[in-house]
Amino acid sequence: MTDNHNLPTLNTDKLYHEISDVIIGAKHKVYQAANFAMVEAYWNIGRLILEGEQQGEDRAEYGKQIIKFLSQDLTKEHGKSFGERNLRHMRQFYHSFPKWNAVRSELSWTHYRLLLKVEKESARAYYMHEAVENRWSTRTLERQICSLYYERVLASDARNRPEVLKEAEENKVELQPHDFIKDPYVLDFLELGQSGSFLEKDLEQALVDQLQSFLLELGKGFAFVDRQHRISMEDDNYYVDLVFYNYILKCFVLIDLKVGKLNHQDLGQMDMYVRYFEKEKRLEGDSPTIGLVLCAEKNNTMAKYSLLSECKQIFASKYMTYFPSEEELAREIERGRSQIEIEKKVSKE
């Protein structure tokens, strides 16, 4: 019998964690491979159903019948995953992604089920690209689709922004500050409701507490730097609510929060903050500082005759602390698009 008391004391913690990481990594690869194998199977099932439908004279009616009978037999043999509803999703999956090489292995069947809800092809391609690039969970993808993320991104500039961002990644196209500003921002994850009965410090604290969700809403390339960043000027102190750095634009992004309506003083104060950062904080190689005032309500007429129509580095966007209906969001997006057109006309005058 071996006497373990004579063995030296072994520190196996590091070795244990390294081996554990290998096992977890292998399990993840097995799961991902199995998951993608099912995605491929569903794609092929959709292809076979669509091809089978071509044989009937009345294709619409024949399609309903073929899916009905197939679901009965497949469910008995292979389980509930092959009910009528799921078979229709598989058919739609193949119809929406007719080329197999366009299907990304990083996404699950649940991801694709959500993507199938997006009717516009360009929007669907954008969501798929972003989901892969940013490793969005299915819950995140669903929120972004429901909050019209693509439409808000597109409306924040008159150019075809998703294509601009994609081209920038592939060909190093120079991006502009307005390529990263959305209007409105949906901050429903803060759970502050619609009443607006909270202070600016409450809004700031909630954003810091939910920083990961806020970074996701801000978009690509944002890193948190500081809150209530002090700026000292002679005998006075001023405080920038939130400071970020965008590593794609290579610049500071200053955010001031306003629970009320945007006014000239808010924009003047942000202009001062931006000028200070330009002189005191901006490093060699950095791009010009961006200032963003997040407010509960905007005045488009005031924006027309203020810094917003002149300065390419200062922006104002509306925030919504509740999850709006699609109609509400559509109105806000259209309002933002109209404001961009007004600002363009003013700049040409």
C-alpha cells in the first residue's frame, strides 16, 4: 500500500485550470459543430420542401398539404422539432439563404429564426454580420431587431451607413463622427420607465450600473473612461457626465445627460468641454473630440440655428428610457432623418 504521507505537497491549481479550460473548449467546439450540423440539416430540409412544392400545380395549396403530412410523419419519428411551424421556418430559411456559403457557422438555429423575421434583405445581412462580429446572444439579437437598430443606424446619416461601416472594415475607409451617432438611443434596460420623474444623477448612475448594455447601445468601438470628469478653469469646476474613447475613430467621446429639453446652454457647455479636451487631453494621433448631449426632448428649430448646424463634432440625440412601439420608433427615426436633411440645407446656404 502506497504511503501518500511521504509524497511532496503538490500545487495542482494552475494545472487543473489549464486542463479544465481545454475540456471546456473541446465541449464548446463539439456543441458548435453539432449545432451547425443541425443548421445545415434544417437548410437542406427547407431546400427539399421547396423543391417538392414545385411539383404541384397549385403550389400554395400543395405546399400547405405537403408540410402538414410531412410534419405528422416526421414528428412521430424524430420529435417535436419537426412540427408544421418549424418546417415552415426551414422552408423560409432556405428561401432567405439560398446559397449555403452565406450561412455563418457562428450562429445558432435560434439566431436564424430571429433573422427570418427581418423582411428587408440588407437589414437581415447587417444583423447577421453584427451578430457574428460582436458575438451577440439570441436575446441581444432579438432586442436589436425589435428596437429597429438597423433603421436607427441608417437614419443617423443620409449615407448608406451599414455599407460604409462594412467597407471601412474591409478597405480602411475613413469614418466620420456622424457614422457612430444614433438618434434616438433606446435605454429600456435601465428600467426607469416613461414617467421621466428622475434626476440626471439617477440616469447617470443607471447607465454606469448597466454599462455593458449601454456600450452595446452606443455601438462599435466604445470604451468607458470616466464619469463626472472634472474640468477646472480658474476658480470654477465643471463635470462631464460620462467620458468614453472610441478606438475605431481614435478619439474621446464626451456625453452630457439632460433629463429635460435641449437648450442653447447645454450645447454651449458641451462646446466648452470639447474645446478643453482638444487642448488638454487630446494626444498626438488622436482624432478631434466628439461631444454628444443626450436629452429627453430635442427642438429641431433650435438645432437649425445653433452649434449643431455648424460644428461637425457636437451632436444631440434623444434618449428613450422605455421600450417604444415600432410605430413610435419609426416616427423618431423619420424625425431624425428630416433633421439631417434640414441641417444639410442650412450648411449649403
